[in-house]
Amino acid sequence: DADVTQTPRNRITKTGKRIMLECSQTKGHDRMYWYRQDPGLGLRLIYYSFDVKDINKGEISDGYSVSRQAQAKFSLSLESAIPNQTALYFCATSDFRLRAGELFFGEGSRLTVL
Amino acid sequence: AQSVTQLDSQVPVFEEAPVELRCNYSSSVSVYLFWYVQYPNQGLQLLLKYLSGSTLVESINGFEAEFNKSQTSFHLRKPSVHISDTAEYFCAVNYGGSQGNLIFGKGTKLSVKP
């Protein structure tokens, strides 16, 4: 089983719908992240959380919200999806003891907004 | 501003040829450097990292990268590539230590042809 699990893996939705992407991890890491990948743009950080009570905006947080339900769970919501949010979304984890910030990624959630 | 530049978006090579994927970062006193690989339809996996010590770091599948502080570069090399090396490669830099986040380059697609 994967250490970092994302659901759903694929989702097609319509403009204006609310969407939630979920991430759970069994690595015991305290830090969790949501990234967005677009062709030619690399990975861009949406939100990150260093522990359950800590939520921080990343580079491109507009139009997104997150919830850290437990140390092992971090969900990403799109309150009203729009077509330019069509992308591949990655959840990642890290351990504060890894001072360099090495990330461990899930398999990704492909979201298409029509 | 802190940035990571991958100079080539696509690199086509023939099997058994050498390859170099270039990565430059904006100058900083202290950085941690990473290369991640993304095989088709998969998440990102750590390929190798430089934290400190020897400036030449190696992966288990024959890749190596050299930290060059004066050139602010961390180029990835392999003397002889295989078809199975076809993937997208991302350079990432942590400028902030234990409180920092990884900043990713835009990626280089390596295509190995028979």
C-alpha cells in the first residue's frame, strides 16, 4: 500500500461545483502539502501545514481551501471550480526531522473542470 | 527572488548516449538541492539530494549530480541512458532549512529513443 494516498485519482466536474481532494498518509510525518502541476509550469505550492493547528498559504492559494483533519489527513477543496483549475494535484509529506525538507509524494489526482 | 531554472524543457537522446539535465538556482548562503523523477502517470520520486559534504552525489540507477556553488548549479548527468530513463525530471531547492519549502523548476522531459 502507498504511504501517501490520494482520492480520487481522477475526477471530471463542471464549472461551479464544489470539489474535495483527500490525502492520507501512513508515514507518521507532521508536515503535509498540496501542489499543483501544469505542463511547462512545474509544481506550484497551494497550501501547506506543519502540524494540525498550522495552515499556511502557498504560492497560488486563491480559489482553494484546505483542512487538516488529523495528523494523517489533509484535504484540498475547490469551493467553486473553474476550468483553469484543471490540473494534476499532488499531496506530499515531510518530517520536521528531515532538516532539508525532503518531500514524499502521492500518486496524484487528475482534475478536469468542464 | 528565490528561483530554480531548468534550462531545457525537453531533451531527446538515443539509448546509450550520455545526457546532462541542467539546473541553476538563485544564489544563497545555504541551500539543499534535490532531483525528483516522474515516470509517466506516476507521482514524483526522489532521485538524489545534496545536503552537505561531497559535492558529487549519486543515485542507485546511475545518475549523478554535482553541486557547484560558484556556478549556482546542480546539473544531473548519466553517462549512458536507457529507454527506461524516459521521464520528467524536476530540480528542487530548499532555501529555508527546516522552516523552508521546496521550490521546483519547471521540469525537463527526457525522451530516450532506441
